[in-house]
Amino acid sequence: MTAAAPPAKPRKPRYPATVKRVEHLTPRMVRVTFTGPELADFAWNGPAAHIKLIFGAPAPTDGTAPAAAPAERPPMRTYTPRRFDRATGELDVDFILHGEGPASTWASQAAAGQTITIAGPGRNYVVDPTADWFLLVGDDTAIPAIATILEALPPSASAAAFIEVVGPEDEVSMPARPNTTIHWLHRGEDAKQAGVPLEASVRSFQMPPGSGRVYVACEAGAMRRIRTHLLTDRTFSREHLTTRGYWKLGSVDHPDGDYGQEI
């Protein structure tokens, strides 16, 4: 007998959205606020969730359109929603302007009135309310994820965040909460240095007493080095460690779902 094919993953809801406003937060980061009546049904599900931004012609939301061949599909990229206000129907997405690429190119010229299709959201980070402390580690691509996690932490927990950006001009305001320290790290213009300051900071970090949780999101190679250090050198609990490879040096479109779990 031929084994039955595994069931297809359910398609995420899609929402036509219109750019309401554009705000340049730093020379390399732009915040785009989307709106639209369909976003009233957007299912915000918590911190560090992800959405798909689909660039091109608006996609039908009822699932009736036939699947396009890979070469015909519009480009799409994965992002973290920074803020969703159901009362106003506004969804904020922060973009890093890193040069060529469909998302960066689009964001660099985004203007009010332009349209896009948003799919999702996908899985989010589940904050453990019993943890005593949190260590949040990420580069500029992870700023929205780290910010939304900070906003969701229990008041009783302490937190330390190490955030790597190109230079001091790329630092942004982060959510204020008690017992939290934000460490900004500067890697400079050389992309090959991505993750180097992060790794050094994690290696020198003194873990507080009690039960901790660690979240790491950055360049895929650096993520694996940090994950290896935490699991092997520190014997940190695998169950309390979350790692994400958001992008990879030398790769134009790093695949989703790179969690480094082979380590």
C-alpha cells in the first residue's frame, strides 16, 4: 500500500492592507503602519510572532485562487509585528534597510496609500510566568521581537537584553520595565562581524540565580555558535532555550524555521 501523503498545513489568513504612515526610526530602520477593514480580524497572538508580507498584486482572502507556480508567486518575507491596535485597526511593522531585497527595497520607498498583503500570524514566543530571569539576545532584525517580549514579561522577573546594531545611530527606544538592563552592541559596517559582539557578550554573561529563560534571534551562524556555547559549555537547559536564525550571511532568502535544533 502507498502511504497517505501528510496533510497540508492550513493556509494562514490573508489580509489586504494599506500603508497609513511611514516613520524613519533610525537611518536603517523604518516603521510602516498598515491599516484596512480586514485587519479587524487579525489574530494577534503574543510576543515575537511572525507574519508574511506578500509584495505584489493583492491576494484573494477566501482561498479560491489556484496555487501559483513557484516562478509566478510574488516575493514574500517574514517579519515580526511590532504593535497591533485592534481599536484603530493599525498594525506596525519595523523594517531594516539593508540594501537589495524585496522587503528592504519596498520599505525604502513605502508611502501612504500603497497596498500589500499580510498573512498570519504564525507561532509566537510563550513567556513562562514562573521564570526568575530572562536573557534576550538579538541583532537589529530581532528588535521588534525583543521589544514585544519585554512588554509581556511578568513584573517579578528580571531581564537583560543584548542587542547588536551597526552603530550608536541605530539604537532605538525600548520598552521600559523594572529590573531590566539593555546593552547595545556595535558591530560596525563589516557584515562579516554579524553576531561577533553578541557571542562575546553571551560568553561573559553571568547568569543570575534561579530559573532562567534565554531567547536568541540573529544571523544563523552566530545563533548556532551561541546555542552550542549555552548547551555545551554552560549546560543550560534545552527546554529553556529558544533560538532563531533570522538570516544568514551569503544567503538572499534564508528559509523560515531555522531554529538550530540539530545542535
